[in-house]
Amino acid sequence: MPFPCQGHINALMSLCKLLSSRKHNLLITFVVTEEWLHCIGSEPKPDNIHFASIPTVIERANTMEAPFEQLLDRLEPPVARIIADFELQWSFGVGIRRNIPLASLWTMSASFFSSLHHYHVFAQAQPQLLPLHLIGLRTSTSIACYALIFMLTYLCLFLIK
């Protein structure tokens, strides 16, 4: 399940095609919103990759959870594994509740990941250059942004171990 944006969809489709080429008996259901299905539905793909859709949502990832779970209930054969975009944090809960192993795909560039991974080094060396400091945000908003960056970095490190 990719985040409903082109760069995320393309990256996950590339992974699915790679998996498909390595294991021909693997059935892959590629889930996108209805809007994106109209855009990519006619694209060439291996025979063992099938498209499924959930209703188009206002691109807020947290509104995709319930339709995705309803789709999982209808899929045959039952889903054995989930690969979800890193941006779809709710997918971890779906996997846990349904006891389905889940892998999270980081679709952003390696340089962005490296920036998050080394953020603490940059913050110590050049605190005056931090964007939140430049615009004078020393409020709970800036603290929340720092906490989010820390949590993303930690989660990414956890996922690659």
C-alpha cells in the first residue's frame, strides 16, 4: 500500500515488480486509491500483480485505514504479508491487530534519510542554521517538529536493523 503520491506509488510498484520477477508464484495485490487506479490501471505489469482500490480520500493518510481494512476482509486468498509506505503509520496497527507481518518501505531519497539520521550532529554543530530557529519558532510547534524528526530517525534505525 503506497502513500497516494506518484513518487511513492512508483517506488512501491518497482519493488513489487522486482519481487514478482524473483518469485513467479507470489500473488501481489497492489492497493491504491480509486483515483490512482485510473492513472496506473492500464500500465503493463506482471501477471501475478493485481490492482485493488480503496475509495479516494482527501490525501490524509489516516483516513485510509478503515477502507484498507475493509478491503483486506474481501481479498482472496487472505493477505499473508503487507508492504506499506513508511508514511502510512496506521498500517503498523493493522498488521498487529490482524497478526499479519508488515514491512515498511522508505520511499524518500537516501540523502533525506541521511539528513534525518545525522540531524543531531547538524543540530549540535550549527544550531543557528536550523530552520525553526531562523523563523523564531521556539514554541511547542518547534518542539513537536524536533520530536517528530527524532522519532522518525529512531524508527528508521529500528527498521533497518
